[in-house]
Amino acid sequence: MGMIFYKTDEEIELIRQSNLVVSKVLALVGEMIRPGLTGADIDKAAETLIRDHGGIPSFKGYNGFPATLCVSVNECVVHGIPTKEQVFKEGDVVSVDCGVFLNDFHGDAAYTFALGEVDKEVMQLLKITRESLYKGIDQAFAGKRLGDISFAIQQYAEREHRYGVVRELVGHGVGHNLHEGPEVPNYGKRGSGPILKEGLVIAIEPMINLGKKDVKTARDGWTVLTKDKKPSAHFEHSVAIRKDKADVLSDHTGVEAAILQNPNVQAV
């Protein structure tokens, strides 16, 4: 995962700009996503928007990843490759993860969309996963320890709601590099790990399964799937560590407003 780099206030503002473009992409997906559309459709729109804002898609070409977005449907946890063959259907849940490189810094955020009539238990998974992200963010301020974030997410998603918390994939530092130190697991011990200091920027991203925590990687070498084929949800924000509370650099309000206007998507 690499070294830990602390950012100046000026650098944090540049990372915020990258994340604002990420947030615009997620809002655009929220406007357009519907049954019958494909992963390739939203991927193309995302790349166009990013480049129109002077940015570069962070994921495209990253370790050979072929697309702008990671688009992961139902039992796909993360790193799904958007294609023309990936056609969205009524009842799908679709995790969309986006990264933008702008002003020499990366932004990174994700949102899971519920298309049409989604099973109640799956909607509950999305709701709890989203809430677990904010439980983690509530612990992300100076003087806390990294394990406090991890513990808060695991406590809520796994211990209180009996979902599977994925172990193999974690959040991470964000800056000049898409993935920097430290790793930010979604499970762990309260009071453990490095002390959080002002100027650290991290992506917190719970990946929570309806069933068991176990995952496997598909033959394409990218797509991560639940072993029991039950759905998974994924929500992510990039945040800066500040004195009294986290400064959330990405923004889900635009995507949530778009969903309210889109009759094909259920609000989480």
C-alpha cells in the first residue's frame, strides 16, 4: 500500500477538487442509470465528464484495468469491468466506484444504486453499509487510532447486523497516488493501529456482504465475487483527518438528489 504522506491544507483543497469531479460522475450515473442500460454506457459518460473537467480517470490503465469506472452488480463486490454485455436489470444493485486524477491528486468515492424493485433484505444491506461508512467517518479525527474506524464499521455491520465484512479488500490513503498508506480495514480492534494525525487523507470504503464474508476473484483477474453468490454493497468517501471531526472531501448529496429525480432508482 505504500508510505503514509501527510497533506497541507492547500493539498487537501486540491484533493477536494478531484473528489468533487468524482461526485459529479456519481451524480451523473444517478441521473442516467436504469434497467436496459449497460456498464459501457455509464463508463463512457463518466470518462467524458472527467475529461471535460480537465481530469484523467484514475482507474483506467491502473495495473491494466481497462475502464474508467468499477461497476459491480449484485454478488460482485468490487472491481467489476463495465462492458456492453453488462446489461442492468430491474432488481439489480450496482456499485459504482470512480477515481479522478486532477491537479496532480486523486479523488476516490463509490455509491451503490438500487434499480427498481429490489428485495427488502437487499435494501436493508445497502442502508446498513451506507450507515457503517458514516460510523467509520465519525471516528476519523486527530487523536483517534486507525483501528477505531475499522472497529466502528465492523461493530455495526457484522456484530449488530450479522452481515459479512470483506477482509481481503480495504480502504487506503489517497493523494498523489491512488493507493497510499495506511490500509484502512473494515474490521479491527478499537484503540489499535497508528494514531490519526491532521493532514492524513484516507478513503473509507465498507464492502459488506448479505451472506458470508468470503470472496473469490473471477477469471478476468479483477472482478471480486461473494463465494455464496449473495449480494454485496459498497459505499466510499475520501476524508481528511482534522482536529475535531473528519472533513469529508467527496460528496454524495448530488447523487442522492439525482436518485430522487430518477424513477428507476430507489433511494437508500
